[in-house]
Amino acid sequence: MKLQEQEFFASRSVEIATAENSSVRKKLIAKLPSENPSLWKAWCEASRVAEGQSHFVRNSARYPLCGKGDVNTYALFAEHNRSSLNSVGRAGFMVPTGIVSDDSTKHFLQMIVETRGLVSFYDFENREALFASVHRSFKFGLLTLGAAPSADFVFFASNVAHLNDADRHFTLSPADFATLNPNTKTCPTFRSKRDAELNLAIYRRAGVLWREDDEKHGNPWGLRFMAMLHMANDSGLFRSRAQLEAAGAKLVGNHFKQEEVEYVPLIEAKMVHHFDHRFGTYGTNDNQEKTSELGDSEHAQCSRTGLPYYWVEAKELLKRIAGVWDHQWLLGWRDITGTLNQRTLVASLIPLAATGDTFLLAMPQSGSSAIDLYCSLTSFVVDYAARQKVGGTHLKYHVFKQLPILPTETFAQLARWAATSMSAWIRPRVLELTYTAWDIEPFAQDAGYDGPPFKWDPARRFLLRCELDAAFFHLYGISYDDAAYILDTFPIVKKNDEKANGEYRTKRVILEIYDAMAAASKSGKPYQTLLSPPPADPSVAHPDTRRVKR
């Protein structure tokens, strides 16, 4: 119900609709009273209608559950249907899947679950073009409301015949909702009864990252969240390479310097990946508006940095994190995602820089605990759980808070197969995977390492990650068969592996290591790593710019 500038002007003013960013678009709209009075009048009238509708929805008491936040008409439609029922009535209708999975509709779902007013929800993906003119990735559901002792669910169906598959159906009690999503009580999107049972076991063992109803112990990592810069609202702060060079600024690494003024990169989600803050870069292809991935030979150059599309003055970055964060690195995750991607939860640790709102930040109270948290977020087992919660293309704070992250004290405990604490076993591996370039050196120093970056060795990195994933399957109490099942729920990982190696190598190696760790735990002897000590990499001397000056 929010009037969108680009949508409104798409058929009325190409110049405004295709403006470079929101800041430029608003300046063009502000000129309309003198340059195009009739269009200005139409814009004002449309704005007034939208404001009036919003006022009614939010303040009339007609939609107490869905008339808040970013209001969508489908949610109002659902609430209207519910309020129209008497004690024996039923309503069946079609709505986007967000009705049971989005934070904005959580109060509606909580009400129908807790009052046992939900009969069933059958979720469909449009990939078989059930609706030919609707995008193939669109998700919708058949929602039935009315009095019922339990609710029946099916997710990820792509045709009606899937509703006849008993293995796809599962039920959840109000207590199950509280275990899986204690903050929002929203519905996880399980593909099968096995997924439901396995996720319930994972959550009963781990709990959630941040439990909002427990003020004293609910946030054991001491996390703070931040979306540093909004790509639309803060676009007036952004400077392109052409603008900075025209002003006489010089590029040093991936920072710009103009006398005493420093401009830092604006990192977007697509520029980073697991254990790789140099995943993507702008400016290396014919289309300057697209990113390209750095290859292994470029990653091997430890002074090589990725280039952003925009830069932001360093003082603006420091203003945003003042009193919140005092490290020269950041931990965050991609907001834009999906369950059909290779990986759904993509977290990364990056050098201190400006970040757009597509890369959301998680700041633990203790910087030293970031390694354990970061490693958890990159694991297959946590990613598997995240896939059950993402109903659309975003992974927002409310989803992130309810990920099954083991409590901090778990990492301080002895792992029998490691003959040391879990944290002590994890840290050197995460450090080696992360510290591959000089610009992330401050993180390595905070982790107690003062040497040069580690060599970028794809084969070694693969084994390091397999060891970590196998270890996390053990930490979460996942059986061998369930670990194999979880790995099979990542079809694009499997497809890429088979294309490159002729087999699902990732699955095979992780399970082999899993078995070796199980055998070590049983025998009481430490697991014998497949890796030799990391090789020394003399590399190059320190570059001039590694830290943002405070």
C-alpha cells in the first residue's frame, strides 16, 4: 500500500523512473511544480490517496493484526476473511506464502495457531507455470481457516498431484512453533515430514541465536545488528569512480585519497561469500555496472582487492559505528537470497568498510567470539535450517535471530575427537580460510596471529571447509544418515561438484571425515587431520593502506 516512485513514473516520465538513484529521483520530482504542473498534480493526488488508505488501514481498528509495518493488501484480505467467520465457519483462499513466513504477518499467524484456527496451508512454487503469466519463482499457498485440532502443511509443491504424497505432509503444534520460531511464531517451510522432525531435533539441541523473550540470557553472543547505509535513502553519500577521479582523488588499493579526505569502499552483498571478502569486483569487464568473480590466480595475490561501484567518505562510516563497534573488520550476511540458490545463508567477514543494506551486519559483544559464530553461519547444518525459514528472497533480522546457533559455552567444551576445546580446534582453520589478503590483517591480529596472509590454495581450502562441516554435524548431534540427507538438499552444490569432479565430492569427503571423527571419539584418540601445517607465505610487503584512520 506504499506508493512507489519508480512504478508511478514508469509510464509517465522515463527520466524520473530511470534516475540513477533515489536521491536524483527526488530532485527531479521536486522540479515538477514548475516544469510539469499536470504531472505534479497527478503525483500529489496519488500520494494523497495512498496516505488516506494507509491511515484507514492502520487506525480504523479494522485490521489489528495485519494493518501495521509494511502493509500488503493480501494480508488485509486474509485478516478480513478470518474476521468474517463464526465459530463453525471456514474460509479457503489463495495468498502469497509470506502469510505464514513473513515477519510483517506474524501476529496474524500467531493468532490462528494459538487459537487452533488453522486447518491447512499448502504452499506452491510456480516453477511449472501453473500461472503462465506469473514469474516461475513466485510462491503462493492455499490457506484454509476454521476450527481444527491440528494444522496440516505441505511446502514446495509445484503441482496439485504433490498433495497426494503423504511424505510431504507434516503437522506442527503450537509448542513446535515456539521451539522453531520462539520470537515470531512464524511457520518454517519444511519440504517433508523428515525435514520437520530433523529440524525440531536440531532446535531442541541448539535453541536459537537470540531469544527475545529472555532479556537476561536470550542474547548470549551480545549481538547488535546494523544496516549501515540504505542503497536508496543514503545514495546522496555515494561517489562513483568517475566522480572521485574528476575531483582529483587517487585510488590506493581500493580506497580513494584526496588530500586529507579518505573514501572507503561501499561493499554490496554480491561482492562477498563464505571465507572470501574478495569474491566479486566491479570494473573488470565491459559492463561496469556488473560484478565479476576473482579467479584463483587473482586470489593468490594477497595485495589484490575487490573494487566497489561506489565509495563513501570514511568519516561517514566512522560516524555510523561510533560507540557500537571498534574493530577494523565487520561480520555480516547477504540479505538477498533464496532457497533455490547454491547456498541460502551466505555470511562473510570483511575489512572495515561501508556496507549497503543488502549486507546486514552482526556485531558480537566480544570480537573474539566472532570466529565461532562466523564458522557456525557458514556450516551446511545451519544453512539447511535457514532454508526452512526463508519464504521469499530476503533473510532479515527476524529470520537470522531464530537460526539454531549453539550457545557460546558449547565451543569452550572439550571435543573428544579433537582432544581440545571446540573453539581451539575451529579457530586456526577459520583464520587460515579468512586471512588471505593484507586488507583483512586486523582480524588476524585480533585473533592472536601476527604473520603474513595464508596462501590461497583451493585444494587445501576445500579440505579445511570439509573438516569444519563434519565437525558441526557432530556438534549438532546429526547422525551419518541425516548428514548425508542434509547434504543432498543442496542440489546446486551437488550439480556443480559433479560437473567439476564427476562426483558429489563435497558430500563424500565430509562424510569420510565425519566417520573418522566418530571413530576417534569412540577410541579416545584425537582425530588425525588430513592437512599438514599451513605453508609459510612470504608474499609481499605490507601495503600502505590496511586500516581506516579514526
